[in-house]
Amino acid sequence: MKVTIDQDKCVSSGQCVLAAEEVFDQRDEDGVVVLLNANPPAGLAEDVRQAAVLCPALAIVVED
């Protein structure tokens, strides 16, 4: 699994962090998503996919 983010699209909703805090974080100054792990382990795949679905800006792309 490979995860990419588009920080320019991010609207700082934080849904990604709630869904997969091991993979996503937010910048302190503006809340924009920060990718902690571009290749998360298989055990986090469901959480990462959920984060992508929940993202209101569609700023997360997941490739298998």
C-alpha cells in the first residue's frame, strides 16, 4: 500500500487523524495533514482507506 496526500487540497478537518493516527497527523500552525508513513503496514490498511473516504477534500490517495 502506498499513500500520498495533497496538502494544497487539505481543509484541515482532521478526519484522517481520527481514522488512522499512526499514518496521519496535522501541522500545529494550520491543521493541514502531514503524512507520517507513506507505506503503512497491512494491519492499518482498513483505517487508511477509511481516512481517504472520510476526507472531505479528497486529499488522500491510496494505491494498493
